[in-house]
Amino acid sequence: MIIATPYASGFDHFHIADEMQFKFDWCYRMLQETIQDLPTFGVGHSLGSVVHLLIGSRYAVQRCGNVLMAFNSKVFHQSLDEIAKSTG
């Protein structure tokens, strides 16, 4: 069973994390009898990965694990240069 929680992209990552967790909790409660013995994993790509990390840090969620993915079209040292520029 997959529970997908759509969200609007933005820079208020804490708000997005809160909204996603609220949606997931609501859906989980509605399906609880059906999915009670199934393992729960968080899966996110890019911003979704950040949001799942925030959820795990802010809430006492019971997860078997998280799958965190990101896509970057630059080679490693170019990525580090971009990160250094953005952090000052």
C-alpha cells in the first residue's frame, strides 16, 4: 500500500513537513484496520527527502526506515562549489 502526500513546493520546509505529516496521519487513521501490520517507510526525492528528515526530527513517527533520493546533474566538486557559494 502506498500513501502519497502531495504538497506545494516552497521554502517554508517546516510548514511543508507539518502539512505532509498531517495528511499522512489522517489517511493512516482512515486505513488503520487495513494496513495495521504493514511496515511504514518514508520515501522522498530532493525536497521530499528534506521534508522526511524534518518529519523524523519533529515527530515521534514509527518508521521502518526512509529512502532519501536526490538528483544532481553536476559532478561532485561542482556541487560543492555551488553549496559553498550559497552558504557564504
